Amino acid sequence: MLKVAIVEQEKIAKDIIFLLPKILSDEFTFSYFEKIIDLVKEDTGQYDVVILNEAYNNVRITSALNFDKSNSVYIYLCQDGYESESVNYGRIFRIKRGDFENELFRIKDMINIRLRKHNEYLFSYNGITLKLKYHDIYYILKEEKNLVYYTKRGEFYERGSMNKKSEEFEPYDFVRVNSGILVNYEYIFRIEGDEVELHNHVRLPISRSRKPKLLRYIRAKTA
């Protein structure tokens, strides 16, 4: 079950809470905070979604919320006239406060894809079973008969087919950059020539046949 935290005016918070069942794919519980300091006192990493007034979008508060160490989705409600945007590949959204209902419906698919990555993949090889969160996997590399998972927790090997794995991981926002590499979209930093660079500075080759599709995929995500 998802956990949602809201720091906003009470009326707006109530309207959002009544709207969320139409936005989120999974069931959820929520906590309302009148003041940001009350949220800071909590273990903010427990929340899957944090909805805030734009007034709290500053370095001091994001540091207090341990933003960089969490995998939460942050949604900032901004004053009218502010250009809506999605940054950090679906982890941070800035939407128009005066039209938040339409704005939330507009970004609902991106929110749910990101939240889906909180699920766990059951990895099994040579009698070892391990749970890996999808958002902890940087990319998967085909190496002879094995698939190598490069993750925040290290490297793991598993027998398997890249074609089947590509189909299985596609709903979690993984994209094929060549026949033997499957990349977690949220870690793509940029495309340079025939390579994709990840946020951890790893560079991976893109095949010519897959590059147009990859570029279309990225444009659709950032439109």
C-alpha cells in the first residue's frame, strides 16, 4: 500500500485526497501536515508520494527532507503562470496549483510508472534468492548465457533471455539500447553520438537500428 504525505492549505489538501483514488493505481494511506516542520520530524523516506506547496521548494528544506536519499515522488503545487514540468525523470513534478486536478490527470501515467519501480524483482541464481527493487537497477547486460544486473547493491548474474527480460521490464520504464543492453530510463543522463551516458557516468553503446526508437521514447517522456 502506498503512503502519501501532503503539506498544503487544508481545503486544497482535502480536494487532492478525494482526487487521488482516480490518480494512483494502488491503494494508499495519507498523512496531512499543516506545517513543513511536522513532516521534517517524520521519517520522510517512508512516503511514496510527497505533495508540497512550491514555497517549500528550496535547498534548505529538501536537505532536511533527505530528498537525495529517498525514492519518493515529489509534486510541487506552483502558482499560476509557472510552467508545468517534470524533472529527474518522473521523480519531481511541478504543476499549476490553480488547475491541480487537470494537471494531476495529465501526469498520472508518469507518476504510476515511477511508483511501480518501488516493486521488487525476485532474482534467483545458483540457489540464491534476492529481492531487488526495480529503481535500484541501473541496467542489464547480456553476457554469453547470463544476464548481468548492474545495481546500487552490486552486480548479480542470472541465466535468461534478453528478449523475455525486455518484455518483462518494459512496464517498469526500461528501454533497450542495443540487442544486449537494457537500461533503466530514470538513470539516462544524455545521448551523445552513438552512446548513452548514465548519471553514474557509465557510457553504453547504442545500436544504429535502435537509436531512432530510443530518441522517440525520450522525446515522448519529456514532452
